[in-house]
Amino acid sequence: MGPVAAAQLASGCGPSFCYQTYPRSKLCPGQPQHVIQRGNNRDVIFVGDGDYRFYLEKLGDACQRHDCDLHAYVLMTNHVHLLITPHTEQGLGKVLQSVGRYYVQYFNYTYDRTGTLWEGRYKATLLDSEAYLLTCYRYIELNPVRAGMVDHPADYPWSSYRYNALGEPDDRVTPHSLYRRLGRSAADRHSAYRQLFKHRIAERTLEDIREATNKAWVLGNDRFRAKIERLADRQAAPKPPINGVRLD
């Protein structure tokens, strides 16, 4: 296991996260993003097994067509988590637009309904890979466990855990380079990845992930923040508090 994975395994999080809101036109091709898309009013968006299969089929097709790498995912009953690296500025938006359009048509036809299905636009946070990526893998694939739906992520069929941890085939998933560093062989990588799940993610880190994604903040260390500052030409972190009051 490499130094990045070892550090994350020990701590459950990366060093000193900072945040930045950023315009969607500055999506930094080649940088992974954590994406959440929810059902309108938190309503159910997956009912039967066929719904999950249809969504995943369209997701895989769209990622291939729009040059995006899907690293991890989980489909919950009323929302979706994705870990994606787009390789063009518009790639991520096009993927979610394509999947959303196909899936709404399918879902409305299947369940004899009309109207919107999604809660507005998707939410996403730009990730600092070195500090944060493998933690986000775990955050996504542990969602069914935190929700009390299963006791272990391997028991949930609609996530990427079985691919990343057990090596079960999943043509939709493209391993990130940091995941590949977990071991020389596929068996070594799977074993090292499973070891990561023996350590809890710190509660503060869970809160950081949720807040950053819901508010479209960039999440990363000082070096990453400086990089985004140069690209976006704007302040990259909340202003220091005055008398205990944050001004951002």
C-alpha cells in the first residue's frame, strides 16, 4: 500500500480541508468530483431492480460517450452518489443531463406518472485527489450501511464496492490512478481496499463531505486551494471569523 492510502487508512481523512465555491464553467477537466443527485422532494427514484439496471446502463453509456471516468457509485432509493473524473469542461454536465433525460422518460412511462423526477440540478464538489479521493470512495460505498439498509457494503447490490473490493465485473467503473497504487496486482488492490473499510471515517470528515457537496464547495488542502484560486481567480476559502462570526 502506498503512502497516500496508508495515511488515509490511519486517519480516515486528508489534511486540513478548505472550501471554495466555484463556477460550474470552471470544472477542471481531469479532476475528480463527488456528485449527488436527489429525487424531487426526496421522493423515491428507484422502485424495482429493473430501475437500478436501467439507470446504470445509461450512466455507463453516457460516461463513455462524454469522456468521463466513473470510479465509484451508489444508487440509494431516493438519491445517487457518483465519483467521476470528467476529461472535458462540459463532460460531467452532459453525462448527468443525458442520464437524467433517459431515466425520467423511462420512470414516468414505467410507473404511469408525469412531471419532474429530479430535485433541480445536481450538486458536486471538486476533490483534492491526494488528500481526499479514497475517503470519498468509502463515503459513497458506505452509504447503505450508514442508512441501516445492510450490515456490510458487499451486501448492497447497487454500488461499486463489489468491483473495487472484490473484483466482480463492472464495465462502467474505471479505477483512478490512486486506487491503482494500492497494489501491484488486482488481488493486492482489492485486499488493500478492503482494509480501508476496517477504519471508520471521522465524523468531522463526514460533515465536511456533506457540507462541501451540498454547497458546491471545493474540498482540499492548502496547495489544492491555491491551485483552484489561480484557475477560478477568486477567494478559495471562507474568510476568517471576526469575534467568532464567519463572514463568508
